[in-house]
Amino acid sequence: MIEKVKTEIILDVNEGTVEDLNDLMEEIKAYTKEYEHDQVTVVAFTETTNTMNERKYEIVLETKRDTENLGRFYESEEEKLFGFYEDDE
């Protein structure tokens, strides 16, 4: 069974480049995962405020999870970002 969960995030950015924002989005998607086979996609990305020193974004993520094929559970933030160690299998 495929389960879909939507998550809304408000992101305040004081400075940085587009590349920094893209890297941050990849990290946010990684942190949203709970299981190895979760698929996280950005379904909405809206700039809600833009002042001289600050930008605010509203981000909606969708996590798609096959409940019959979860994969391993992420037990730490490091596993979410860098994957599992070879001897964890």
C-alpha cells in the first residue's frame, strides 16, 4: 500500500545564494525521510516575504511510502544524510 504524507515548512533565509538554497532543500528532503525507501518530493515552493535582509519561503513536501517495502528505519540524522554503514545491512 502506498501512503502519502504532506509536510509544510516555513523557511526564513537571511542570506545566501541559489546554490545554498538548493543544498538546503536537499538536506530538508533527506531529514524528512523516516525509512530507507521513502521518496520525498517538493510539491510547492512559494516565496511569501521578501525584505531587504530576509526572505521567507513556504515549502510543501510530499513523502511517498510503500508500507509493504519500507526498507531500514533511519535511527540518526547522519544515516539520513550519509546513508547506512556497510556493516548495518
